[in-house]
Amino acid sequence: MGQPRSAPLRSVPLAAYVFAAVLLVRLFILLRFSASTFLLPNQGDMHFYNDWALRILHGQWTDYKAFYGLPLYPYFLAALYKLCGYSPFVPACLQAVADSATATILFRLASYLLKDEPVAAAIAFRKLNLSRGNLVGFVAAGAWCCYTPSQAYSSILMPTGLAVFVFWFVVMEVIRREATPPAWTVLLLGLLIGFTAMAIATTLFLIPLLVLALFFKWNNWTSRALGRSAFLGIVLLSGVALGTMPCWVHNYFIARDPVLLSAHSGVNFWIGNNPVANGYPKMPPGLHAGQEAMLQDSIKVAERDSGHELKRADVSRYWSAKANNYIRANPVAVLRLSGIKAANFWNSFQYDDLSIITNLRLQGVLPPGLRFGLIAALALGAAPLLLFSLAKSRWVIAAVLLHMASLLSVFVTERYRLAAVPGLILLASLGAYLLWDNFCSRRRQAAALQLAILAAATAFVSIRRDDPSLWALDPYNSGWQALESGNYPLAQQKLDLAYRYVPTNAEVNFALGNLQLEQGNPVAAKPFYATTLRLDPEHEGAWNNLGVLALNERRWQLAAKFFAGALKVSPNDPKTHFLLARANFELGRYAEANEQLASALRAKPDQPEFIALREKLSTQQL
């Protein structure tokens, strides 16, 4: 007997080819990314997650306070570092796999949506043996593969790509199931939603989608069916509670602080709803950009205004109360702000708060690709027609709108709206196919109506954002990154551009001061620091840097003044206490120096510089 022949190639599911093709592209980008300066994060949200993961890896499982930042991703990173050694490349590989799986979900969703919808134009593809669903699925998966923000966020240390996969996996489960799922399936979906919410809280907005499916898709409205739907709703919520259990158990029973997930929700609410809010994460006075800096500032300000140390739940309530007071006092302005946020969600302007997309493009990591504006215009142009002509697409539209709703209480960024993009790509692909089919079938009126809607959608998403601070974001972040990596000519070019946009921005002036300092020109740095303090009198970095410059110039009195200013902003910073102690020591104020040094040593008793100054003080006082 001869050897059994292998199965023909076409027996391999098409979805497997889609997954493999997208994964190859993602891994190619990841290899280019690993050769850039961004693999090891040194600032921003990526550094925040990485630093937290390293603390966990070194045994600091908890600080016995409620989480102030969603904890799942840092613990995920720490587990990978423990198993595979410290390398951001490993989690990025897993994120590439998840992102490729998202493309595969889009391919499969197209087949589910078009399963029973005959389209005459598909005749042209009979020789390729492609169905309508396959054709649209390939287009959608290819568009996701070429979507520039997904290429960027699947490579860096951020949980965004993983959460997007979970979001659309749950949506796919809703769309593909015709009959009521068993209770254990609903429980598992609830567990998945709750567990993922410990990394991205907006995942919880999938709960209404599943509840709608329980009562409207999988329900024939008999009393028995309604009872079963209600029971499954309870099962779903139980699954969510179990999925989030690691968070609330830690917060309630270890930290003894009544916080469900993370206490930083209060400050996010304030950033999204305050007198200077613009629908993007514009920092109000007292808070600085960047995850770690913003969280530290929010605690300092709340404790300073309260006059005592606060639990994390109290910090969250402090900021939530400020936001709620503003909303109650300004209902018309808040309603207008909500409209601005909704418009920002659809706008083609790319507000990437990390500027990682621009930075990776500058370093040649990312190839040219699709951006949000084109996809949003095509999706909006198709959605009204699909809403009536393709019933199952309503679940995709509902998922997109629910995700948009999850952002209206806070603000919109490129990574925050990324979870909606797979749905928009699917709607855009369906719409493009529908338009082509109308032309092929000579349905001129239907084609003209769709083109008119598309023109209106294009005009809507293309509304220009004229705020100079928005345009300054990318050059500022790129310049700061160049400064951190020692590329001073590029840093000068980018920061000068940011300064031309917003010369009255404290952070831009501070960055230019740091650039002059790094280039060995302290005299030129001083005016930038002075401007920073004029614009933001509570800028701790500017107070400290001016103090260090005064120390280097042996101007002890001036140095003491600057360090005292820094301590008003951050009264518990041990380094600033030490520097003020050193200035007082040089002035001969040994009692004051001892007092400041004691504060520094309480926080860091083993710091060599602190111990050396203590010995000098002991010698002087003998």
C-alpha cells in the first residue's frame, strides 16, 4: 500500500491563512521595532507599566494600598519576565499574536454577516472560489493589518492590542450564535470581560451588548424565555464579578480601601470634565502629562488640599467631587463638551498622547499604512444603509457606539478609540462592497445615495482641529524622546517646533531648559525654567533644576529658596529634603540642615549621599 497522501492545501481554513499572513507582517514590524530605541521604555505609560512589572518581579507584590492604575498588565508582564527573562520582546510577540487573531475575527465576522445575503457582484469571483463573506473578510483583515495605530500599539508595552482582541471576540460570539448559549458559556464570557477590565476598564461596556443579546436576539418573549434571560443576566454579572475578583479582593481586604478596580478613575473623570477640558486629555492646572507624573500629582494635590494623607478611595472621591461640582454648575458647557468628545471620536485628527506612532514612523519602523479618517468616513457612509439592509451588522454598530459611549465620561485618544476600529473597518469593507455591487448591478439611485452619505461623512470626520496645543503634542513628545536618547539636534528641531505652536506651555519651556542644560549651557537654561515657573508656579522640576544650578554656582541662599519652593509642591520628596539640607549646611544653618536631612533619611535611610551629609553635620557640630 502506498503512503497516505496529505490533505490538499485548500482544506486548510482560509482563516488560518489570514492569521498567518497578518502575523508575519506584525513580526516583521516587531523585528524592526526591536532594533529601535523604543524597545526598552524609559518614559511615559510604557515605562509606568514596565517599572511596575519589575517591582512585582523583585518581590513587591503590593504596597498595601488600593491600586492606582489598572494592575492586570503589570502582573502579566512580571509573569512573562519571570518565565522568559526580562525582555519586552516576549510580551510584544504575544501581542502580535493577539492582533493577528483580531484580523482573523474580522475575516470570520464578514462570513457570519453575509452568510445569507446574496450579492450579484460576487459572480466575478467564482473562478477564485471566493464567497461574498470571504471577499469582504479579506479586505477587512487586510485593512486591519495595514492600520498604522494597530501596528504601533501591538509592538509597545501597552495592553491595548490584547483588549481589542477580547472586545471583538465577545462581539463575534454574540453575532455567530443563533440560539441562546448555555449558562457556562455566558459565565465564561462574563469572566473574560471582568478579567480584561482589570487592564482596560472600558471592556465593561460589553455587558450591555450581551444583555441586549440575551433579551432581544436569543429570546422569543415567552415568560419562560424571559425568565431564562434574566437568569443568564445574573450569571453574566456573576462572571464579571469573579473576573474582577483579584482587584476588589486586594483593594477591600488587603488594602482595606473600598475600590472596585482602580482609584485613578476619579482623576480621569476630572481631566475629562473641567473648565479647560477640550475632549482630549488636556491636563488641568496642578497635573502634568504622563501616566506616572499625573498619578503622583493627583495624590499630592488631593493630600495637600485635604491637609493630611488620604486613602486611594478618598483621592478618587476628591477628584470625582470636583468633576461632579463642575458638571452640576455648568450643565450647558458639559453638554457641549460631550458633543465635542463625540466629534473627536470620529475626527481624522490623530491625538496620540504617547506620540509613539510619529516616533516609530520617524525611525522607519512602521511602513505607510491606513489612518483613522479614511476608515471612519467609509464606515459612517455605510452604517445608515447597513442598519436597514443587513440586520446582523446592527450588533457591530452597537458595539462601536457602546465603546464610544465609554469614552464620553473621560476623553478621546488614538489608543482609547482603537477598540472601535475593527468594527469600523468591517462596516467600511461592507460599505465598499455594497457600493461596488450597486455599480455592477446598475442600481444608480442606491449608489448615488450612498455616495451622498459618504460625502457628508467625509466632511464630518475632516473638520479641522485648530487648537495649537494639539498640533504641538507630536513634536513635543518626539523632541522629549530625542532628548532622552541624546539626539540633541533632533530634540532642538522638534522642541523648537512645539515652542512655535505653544510658547506659553510650561512643559515645552521646561523641556527646552533641560535641552540647554544637557548641552552644557546652564545660562541659556535658566530663562526657560523661569518661564516654566511663571506659567506653572507648582512645577517641581523647574524649582529643583534652578536649585541645582544655584548649588553649582555656590549661591546657597538662592538654592535654599528654590528647594523650599519645590517642597511646597512635593513636601515628601526625600531628594529635595536632602538638597535643601545641603544648601542649609553650606549656609551654616546646621539645625535646619539636620531637620531636612532627618526627613530625607526617614524615607531612604540607606542612601549613601544622605549618610555622608549626616557625617559632615556630626563633624561640624562637635
